Amino acid sequence: MLISIFVPQQIHDRVSCLGLSALNNVFLKKNYMSAAAKVYKRVTTNALIEMKASGTKISMLTAYDYSMAKAVDAANIDVILVGDSASNVMSGHETTLPITVDQMIYHASAVVNAVKRALVVVDLPFGSYQSDPKEALRSSIRIMKEAGAHAVKIEGGAEIKDSMVRILKAGIPVMGHLGLTPQSIYKFGTYTVRAREEAEAEKLLEDAKLLEQLGCFALVLEKIPAALAKKVAKAVQIPVIGIGAGGDVDGQVLVLHDMLGLTTEFSPRFLRRYMHLYDQMTTAIKQYVKDVKSNDFPNKDEQY
Ligand code: KIV
């Protein structure tokens, strides 16, 4: 049921601002009670905040090219992430570190060309925002302008505050990313679960609150204990999207190639494979090779 209440202008203004207060939360919850049934023709950052307020889970997947993004968008995904995981799955690098801003723009513009409904978020790659806020802004502007992205994603908390503020001030929506942040893999030394220890868990919670306060519209939490992720999702009013962070968050993200079974060497506990595409593709390609060799392909109907 939609509860209709008179909303004074100041409250209205506060609701549209991303630094959400408890008052906004009450307002949003009342007004978006029926938003579960709401159909979004185009997903915006505000739509995601509405989804959290109404208890509607957010779906997010990666994509790096036109054809895949078209299929993902047609399936009504809410958010497409042009992740720097492209470095792994598209280029075969061991880490996400080598991918450049130019390469991210190449992938992102192909995705944007395909998408009609989803919000397209693009990772700022390693080295494009850490050194100084001006460079962070420059990289973000390039991604927004040259690729047509709708938002950027950045890894880290308090240590990248100045870059975050600079980007947000330019009117560019930012998604945060905490927990296992793959760009810091050489600091961590391992891809194991983060924030099991109290000190790291406390810092993560404080960082999440800081990112909300700065004006991030959402937050990814990667590979942390489910209980901690639940605590973070309760503590902030911006949507918390998990990967290996349990079910008590506001949405889920997976790497498309992993959930389709196109990658085979990566099998963390949190990954659910919906297909075994690598095997199916290899079977189909083997059949094609056989058909060519045996002169079965092309047949009379397959030629001019
Ligand atoms: O680059 C990526 O694919 C990501 C997701 C794992 C969240 O950052």
C-alpha cells in the first residue's frame, strides 16, 4: 500500500540528497512500500536507493562487451558493472592491476552501446585515482565522457577520501568497494576472506559509514563474513551489494563469465554456476571442426 503524506520542501530536498538521514529513511520506507512492484524502464542511482528502502533486492553482473551486455540487459539486470576483472577474464592477466583507463573505456563504450535499461557502472582501474584527486577526477571524466558510463566504482575507504570527494563534487556518481579489494592483492598477499579480525571489521564498518557520508550511492562488499556484511547493510542507508558477503545485504553481484561457467579455474564457495558454457562451447566447436574436416559443412542449403 502506498502511504501518501505531505512532504515539506526541506524534507524533499534531503531525500534527493545522497547523504541520507534517519528521517529520510522513515520517509523512503513509507513512500516506497509498494516499490517492490515498481517497474523501472531505466535504472538510476535513485532507483537503487528506492529498491533498498522498499526491500527489493538489487541484481548486478559484470559485462565487458556489446553482445554479452545486450543479453544481460535483456534479462532485466539492474546494474551492469564493467569491472576491472576484464583484466582477468578478457585478457588473461593474473590480477586486475594491468588494465588501463583506455582499455576500460573500450570495454565500457561497447557495453553502453548495448544497454537500454541497466545502470552501467565502470571501475576506475588501478593507478588511475590513488595518486591524487585531480587525476582521479580526470580518469572519471574520461570514463563518463568517452564511454558514456553512468557511474564509476572505486576501491577503498578513508585512504582515498580526497579522490572520492573530488569526483563526487563534479557530479559523478560513485559506488564504493570494500572488503577484498583485488587492486590491493599484493598488500593482502591472498584472496582469502577479509575482515575476520575485529580491527579490520571495525575499520570496514567505519569506512562504509564514511563512504555514505561522502555521498556514494552504493557500496560493494567483497568476500567478508556474512554477519559483518549484515551489520554494514543495517548501518548505512545506501544499497550494499555483496559478492561472497552472504544474503543479508541489499543485492548481489557476480562476474558474468564465472556464473555462466565460461571460466573454469575459479571456484570460490560463493560462486553459483548457472551454466557450464566452457564445456558446451568446446563441444560445439569440436563438432564444427569435425564438420569442416569431413566436408559436411557447408551443405547445399548453406551456400549461394
Ligand atoms: O571487477 C569486478 O568484477 C568487481 C566485482 C567482483 C565486484 O569489482
